Amino acid sequence: MHGNVWEWCADDWHDNYNGAPNDGSAWLEYDLAYLAKNRQYNSKSVLRGGSWGSYPNYCRSALRSSYYGSRGYLNHYIGFRVVCVFGRNL
């Protein structure tokens, strides 16, 4: 689903992918324990996918933008997606 809301990503904003982890982990300036204790920590965070209020060409998962502020910020066009991963049986 694209274009519902801009989706928060766990990663901090970086201008390019140089030095990005290649194991699927979040690319953070601080570890998750620090961020959990300091919810008001402001950083430049990654948003992906565009929202219902964006231009149509912004509504794609490859599009990323940044937001400077608290990671807990929500409104009518910024949110998150719940994902449930099931085990795979062969």
C-alpha cells in the first residue's frame, strides 16, 4: 500500500547509503535503548512512501524524505505500518 501516510523508518537520516549496515538492521546514531529512554531526542529521521496529501509520483516505497523532530510525532499524513511476520514452513 503506497500513499496512505508517510511511514516512519527506524533509521536516522543519512545523505547517502555509504556506510549503511548490510544485515537489515536500522542505521542509528544512538542505540535503541538510549532512544527508548530519551523519547524527546530530536534527530533527522527517515520517512518513506508519500501520503494521501502528496503528489502522485511521491507515492512509492523508494521515495524517502526526512523529518527533524521527535520520532513519536504523528498527524494525518505521518504514521507507521504494523507488520506481522510469520514463520515459513517448507
